[in-house]
Amino acid sequence: MLVTGLSLTACKDNSVSSVAEEEEMKLASYEGDDIMSNMQVSSDIIIDDFNSGAGTFIGSGHNSKFEYHESSTILGGAREIYLRDAASGSLGGATYSTVDTDAGTLRLYKTGGAAAENAVMYGTGIGTVYRSFAPSPNIGAGSELNLELTLEDSILVEVAQTGNSGGVSIVLRSGNGGVYSGNLNVEVGSNLIALSEFPNMTETAAADIDGITFGGLNTFSVFAIKNATPEVKVYVSDSSVQTWDPIYPSTADPNWSSNVCYQSNDFGLTANWVNQHNAFEVTKDDGSPHDWDNSTFDAAWINSYNDMDSQGPGGHNWSKYETEVTGNGDFVVQLLADNCSWVYLADGNGNNPQLVGYQPAVSTPGEYSVTLDGTHKLTFVIFDGGGLAGGKFRLETTESFGGTPPPPIVTNTAPVADAGEYENVEATGTTNNLVTLDGSNSYDPDEGDELSYSWEVNGEIVNGVTTNVGLPIGEHTVTLTVTDQDGLSDTDTATIIIEDTTAPDLDVNQQVENLWPPNHKMVLVASISATDDVDENPTINVDVTSSESSNGRGDGNTDSDYDIVTNSDGSVDVYVRSERSGKAKGRTYSISVTASDTYNNTTDDPKVFEVQVAKSQGRAR
């Protein structure tokens, strides 16, 4: 028989193990249909097991061809490594290398009588790759397979033509020292042989397959080691999906907002969802599928209830859907919903949910990349502005995904608002004191986002990065909201104090300094006025003292020797009596004036002046 390929299939990590820096060019990774091939002396070819280290192919020095494939390969998917003899035509029975028992080597040899062109392996005991239990003098640290398989995984044997017996012998070597042999009958085409078919194979042994020997009187044109086959798993929405009632009222979750359609890392996750039940597969009144049921991809249209009116926060309703998914590797989530939706992936217990997709109200499905490494909870929060809140989803491996490659998730970070800091502002009036609000220190971590700025000032809204407002005297809290083009926002507050700390201006116009004759009449000696930027009618305080008593001896026996008159414009006139005691040396009036406003600002230094009444004409005290 002619065996064209041998492969191990497993649902494991496809990462290629490290190779020494000087050898990297021989094992460079290529995508798609790209192929790297290299003609090297056999002792220079690097054998990589894709898992834990690389070793050197040992040969006689004959040139052998090395090829490395990734994605589109002969055996289908993942990574494969091929060794091909570089000679063409008849090999003529030449021996290219010899078989020995050195550990950790891959031996390829040719015996006489071969008719196959470019045969890599021929004859009984075709070749071995096994764990290096001791250092090899030929390859240093040795090479090893170290494949982590399960009893459900299989070996794939591609057969182009069978011989008389149709038998293949395969020996698996495990890191635990066990050797597991199988003599298997094969047919032309692909033959899957599960590890469970090998006598005495255990889960522990399968988890550490370090070597393979395969043979028979067969010719192999290709030998391939392939450590992963894409896992084909598909999850679609149906009535098995769990759903929860919307939350009312809005105070049940601090994240509910009337501005519902925006990307958030935890929107809806902190709600106290209640009444867990199975979803309903939505149908029309005549029992036919929902109009979107079979559109874009195959899955059932589901919702929380057959009929649900909007009654949530802001007249909206909400639904949460959740299902358990299991897999390893790269998957794609497709979601079609009738309004804004959030997609989360958590661990198997529902912990540590991560946003993997957000989409606004669109009629086309979103496609989101996810990586599964076991059991997970896939959660959808769907918003609906009226009628039925619902949608459908499909989760499948990237290998089986038939649509366009999923676009990368565009992450958006909320802006950071900075309302600024403000020193106390000196009032210039009671109401319209000009203040410039400045939000220019706000920023958005996402470069290029367009930002809008909205200020709330005493219940009024003004817009702009900077803007002027008129504020009355007092303490004010202003709130700045900065919003990006996708609706994410941040707020910051600032306190602004408008205060009056300036005393009124005082103007004293003294009319006379000396009074004569002492005729006991009241005489206007000063007119006083005061002005203030804030207080239209500041208070003028006048204090009059005299060197003689009001009704002293020899002064005409009059009382109340001064009078303070407040005029209609708020100014004050000061009068004193022109008299003095005839038995004294003259009289002096001392007048002190201050002014104060409604905010208790008083002139620091009073204005003081004197008026004298002489004892006799021409004589002043």
C-alpha cells in the first residue's frame, strides 16, 4: 500500500515552540497558503514538534527538502512539517542514513529496491521520533514530540493505495515509559484511529505522547506530524438559552441610564436580574418563523416573553440571555438583535465577565472574536425601545465560520472631565458677576475623539470648552459633562465662590471748621456720602463728641447740640450748635465717620474732623 500521510489530531494549542535565534529562518511561520521550503544538508534541518523544543534532523549529509505549512495544508488545517528526499528519479537503492539507537533522533533511510520517487521512508521500521531520555551527542538537547492528547483524539492515516495486507503498525511511546502498539487495517482515503483503540492506553499516557514508530512493508511519500485539528463546535440560540426579567425601577442598578446606547464594560452586569426561565422562540401568529429567524445566519430568534411591553427606565425594557459554551481555541460570535446589545464572556461560574462586543441598533449582525479555553458563560444584554426585545446568536469556531473574518472590537474609553479650579471672585454686583468656566484640561484617552462640553450652572445648561457665566454673590457648584462621539461621558464638579470683601468708599465734605457767633443755632458743618459696588445704599455711621457738655454752664441752657440728618439719596448732613460756655476757653466738636454695607464690610479707618467754637471773636481754641 501507499500511505501518503500520518497525522495526529487533537484540540490543542497550535503555538510553535521556540527555535534558536540562528535557526529561526528555517521555521518562519507563514499564514494561509504560504509555504516555506528549504534545501539543506540533512544534518542542518530543524525538526520542530510545535510544543517543546526543536532538534536537528540526522542524516548522511544528503540534501533533503524541508517544508513548513500553516493553515491550508495537505492534511487540512493547523501546522504541518514535511520531510522529503530531494533526489528525483529512481533512488537506486542508495542508503542515505543508517538506523541506530541514538535517543532523540529522527532517522530516515532508504534500502534497495525502492521505486517511489522522492520517497522519504521505506521498508520495515520506517522511522522513529521519541523522547530523548539521555543527551544525544548528535543533537545536543534532543528533540521530542510531547503531544498532549486524550483517548478521544485520533491518528489520521492518509492512504493512497493499499498493499496485500492493508495493515499499518503504529507504536506510541509515552513519557511514562509505556509503549502502546496497534496493528491496524486501513483503506484507501482518510483513516482515523482513536487512541482508545490502542490496547492498554490510558488518559495519563495519552496526555504525554513523546514518540511514534510506524511501519510495515510500505512506502511513505509524506510524513507529517500535526498536533491540532480545529474543533468544530457550533452553538445557536434556541429555547434552551436562559433569560431573566428586566429590572424595574431604574434605581435597582446605578448604571441604568436614559442614554442607553453606548459602549460600556459592565452595562447591565450589576443589575439584580430575577425570574430565570427559558427563552421563547419567537414565531408569527400563523406559527411561521420570525422574519429575521433565518436571515444572515442559522439560529432561532428568541426573547424573554412572547409579548413584552416597554415599561422599564425611560420607557425602555431590557433582557439578559445566557448560555454555557465549551471549547478550546478561536471562535466567532455572531449576534443579530433588534436594538443596542452588549456581549460578555465569563468563566464557567459566570465570574470575571469581559465585554467582547457592543453594537448599536443595526439590522446587520455583529461579529466578535473570542478565545475559549474550557467552559464559559456567554451573556447578552439586549435593549429594546418598544415591543419585543429579542435577538439571535451563533457561536462557532473560526475554522467553520462561513462569514467574513470578524472585525476587531473597537474599544472606546470614556473621556476624563476636568471642570477646573477657581479662586474666590470679588463681586462687582449683586447678581451678574462674570466668571469664565474652563474645561480645557479635560481629555480623552482615545486620540481623535470629538468631545462636547456641557455645563450645568444653577439649573441652567451652557455649552463650550470655555464659556462665560454671570453668577450672584454666594457659593456655587458647577458640573461639567464631557461626552465623546460614541456617547461615553464623564462629569466633574467645581466650586465657585462670589464674595464681597470690599468696604464702601466714603466721601466727607466739611463745610466749616470754625463757628461764630455762638448764637445757639444749629449749623451745617459737613455733608457725607458713601458708594459701594454691591450695596446700593451703604450705611453711614457718624459719631459726634464735644469738649463741653450738651447743657453746660454759660452756654445758653440749650440741649442736643448736634443733629445727623439722612437725606433721601442716602447721604448724611451733620449739624452742630454754635455755642460754648462763657466760663470756658472755647468748645471743640470731634466728628468720626465710617461706612458699612450689607455684607458687613466697614471702612477700616474712620474719617475724623473737628469743628471749633471760639470763646471770643477772632479767637479759636
